[in-house]
Amino acid sequence: MFGNIIDKQGALDVTESMIEKSYPVPLLSADELARRLKNKEKIILFDTRTAEEYAKSHIDGAVLLLQETPADDFIREHGELIREKTVVFYCSVGQRSSNYLNRVYKACKAEGAKECYNLRGGIFRWYNQGHPVVNENGETDDIHGYNPLWGMMIEKRNTSRQ
């Protein structure tokens, strides 16, 4: 039903807008993140999806972060890693990562993080804009859809890697 009303890109746009209204956290676009990574800025990525989603594909260099990790545990485990760096959280479309960033933002800044962002549109937007994702075998064209409704927001790539 939803798929007949809004195209894939429109569905992701609407979802991003709803998330942004629910979670007023700083956002970073996929293209801006790609530019900063290319320029070798000090960035640490945290993937707040499930281990299964992360294993299927993730942004290269991202650290898997269990969604349930309390803020104090996050700082204890990753405080040294985030100091003087830009910290970027992401999930499939941005809801889980926005929620997580909302919970840990003040603690990250107090620990010395330079900037803290949620990746706008999550890994779906990143992937749909043609940026690479990896798994344990290297670059891949495969991505986890989270659920059928959100999975329809993924634009399948025409190429296939072996």
C-alpha cells in the first residue's frame, strides 16, 4: 500500500522528515560524510543496527554498537576513541541512531567529542547515493532491509560484485 503512494526515494524523504521532527539531533548528510572521510578527517562511525544487519553490510570502519548500550557504558567503552573526533551514528534510516545520539549527546561532548551527528537517512541514504558498503569479504552491493516496509526504500544497484 505505502509503496503505491510514494516512490522509494519519496518514502525515505518522508521517513527522514518524521524522524527529524521526533529527534532534534545534529544531522550530517551522506555526501558530506563521504567528503569528510575522503579528506581523512578524524571521524568515528557507530552502527546502531543489529549484528545481523551489520554483518550483511556496513560503512567501512564503522564500529557495531548495540542499541541497548547505556550512555555510561558507551563512554566507558569508547570514551578514548571519540575524544577530539567527529562522532557519527547511523542505522538503516536514522531512527534508532537518532534515538541513541539523543541519549548520549551530552556525554559525548563532555568526553571531548569534537562534533556529534546522526547520518541523515542512515545507511539507506548512504547506499542510495552510491557510496560503498562493506562486509567481511570487502565491498558489496548487498544491504539489509531491516523490515519489508523500510526495505522498499533501498534502491538496488545494477552491478554485482563476486
